[in-house]
Amino acid sequence: MASVTLALFALLAATPPARASAEEVLRAQCRTWAADPKNPWALAHGIALEGRGFKARDGRSAADVIVSDFLRREGSGSQADLRFEAFAADGTPVEPHPNLQVKTLLLAGHPLSKSFPASGGPISLGALVEDLKRDFRRDSALSPHGAWTLDALSHVLPPGATFTNGTGESIRFDAVMDEALALLEREQAELLAGMKAGLPQVPKRKQGIYAHPCGGLHLFQAVATHARHPAVRRAWGPRLDMQVDVLFYRLASESRQYDAALSSAPPSYRLPVLVQMVKFYGHFLETLGRYRAETGWKPTPAQARSVQQARALLDGAVRRLDASGAFRDMESLKSTHSQIHLDLIGDSCHAAHGLGYWH
């Protein structure tokens, strides 16, 4: 019996520890690097993953840090101008996409009555939304960086809502979102044509949807969020379904191009390709996860298989990144490859969030 026990202990000792899942690796990366109280953009990504309970490294609520330390207020009273600068003086990103912070606070589930400490006195989330409405301009909202504005308003404005911006223009939000869907259709038209023609891929050349940050997936998220209202889905009919089909076509098209780039890339280029893979696969899973959660959409069996494929592709990219030492070398990347450093923070948070939708 003793020899059997010793043999069992020897076997257990020789068994390698269970490998952390891709989601666990990404969550650890996000929690570690998104908690920097001097980087509000990173804090917003931590909130996107962990929700409104996410805390900065100094123990404060991440949301409190974002508003108290980085909101600028000009004037007083209900008409005060409230803004987050795009970047801090040292180049740290604060809100490189307009209204990213307000959108983040809304998606985290904070009520409009929620008050945050701020220079000059507390500020409610409702006041930030009202300021967003005053600053709203149709052209900027329908530009490549406008998706965060549209997403924020889609969470607080029901069908039929109107508001007046700071220039006195009356904005009918349904009409804006109709234009946003039309924009998505235009920007994905080349992909749709490739899909209908049965092409294996449509090359990425920074054209159309690829000229948008994160491949335009935040635009899809904003449009899809407005479609959570049954009346909107009835009005749009099959148009949004077609854009979902295009998104699945993109998965096949882009994965082929990443595989080709990775196999032919010199060693110095492999890291950017792997980071881009995590960005796309993570945003793909997050986008469809939100769409399902917000609208009740049910993937077809073929679409469900594609979601599983995206999970496997993301897992492979994360494994390769981890093996390359990129996560271990984050501190040095901050000074030598600052954009890759930031991408590894934000995209880790988005990808972990995306995986969380598909357990």
C-alpha cells in the first residue's frame, strides 16, 4: 500500500499544472494594466470588463478616478461645459474617441442619478449625458470616431426620442440611427459583394470599414444596441441581419489574411500581427455577445460553429502572445512600443469581455 501511495504522489508531482485558459490570461492582463489611476483610457477598459465595481490601483473606484481626475468643467450651473480631453499633456489617452467615457459609465450600469466627485463639485451621469446632447453634431457622430457617441445615446434614448443640441438644431435620434445603419452598409459594401460572389477573402487595405477604429466593430455595436427595441428591428427588417452575415464572412476573410501574414512575417512583425488578431477576434466575440444579450438574437447552427471557431482562433493568438513574452514584457513595451503596449491593455479587456459572453 505504501508503495502504491508513493507512486501516486510521484505521478501527481510529475503532472504539469493545468494551463490557464485564454480568458484567464486576458483577465489577468486587463486587471493588472487597466488599473493605472493615471491612465483613464485604461481604466475605462477595465470597467468594460469588470463592470462598475472595478477599482484603480490606488483603491478608488475607477469611475470616480476618471471623473474626478480628468473631467474638465468650464462655467457653472446646468450649462457648464463638461469635457474630457482626448489626451493628457504627457500624451496619455483620456478620451481619444469622443464620449468613450460616458458610454463606458452607461454600459457599466450606472444610473443617470449616479453622482461622481469632480473638481468644482459633484457631477451626475445625467449631467454628462445632457452635455453630450448639447455637443452633439450629426457629422461627427457619423464619422469613424462617432460610434461611442451613438452607443452612449442608444442606451438612454428610446425610439421616437428627440433632443435639441447646443446650436438649436432639433435631433430626431431614430433618423440619426437610420443614417448610422446606412453608413455601416456603405462601409461594408465591398465585404458584402465579396460574400455574395463567394470570394474566400476581401483584402484589407484600410478601405471602408477598415478605416474605422477597431475595424468598425464599435459602429456595429452602436447600431445593434439601438436595434434592441422591437420597433426598430421591425423598421429595419432584414437589413441588420445582412450586416450580421457580413460580420461572419469577415471572420473567415480576415482569419485567412492573418494566417498568411503570420506565416510570412519576419520576426519583428509577428507581434503586431498577433495583437491585431486578438483585437479582431476579441471584438468579434464581444460584438456578437452584446448583440445576443441586448436583442435576444439566436445564432444559426452554422453561426454558432463560427463563434466557436473565433474562440479557438483567439485562444491560439493568446497562446502565441504569451509564449512570445509580450505579456511578461509589458513594462519595456511601454517605452519601446507604446502603441502595442496600449493595444495589449485595451484589446485584452475587450477580448476577455467577449469570451465572457460565450461560456
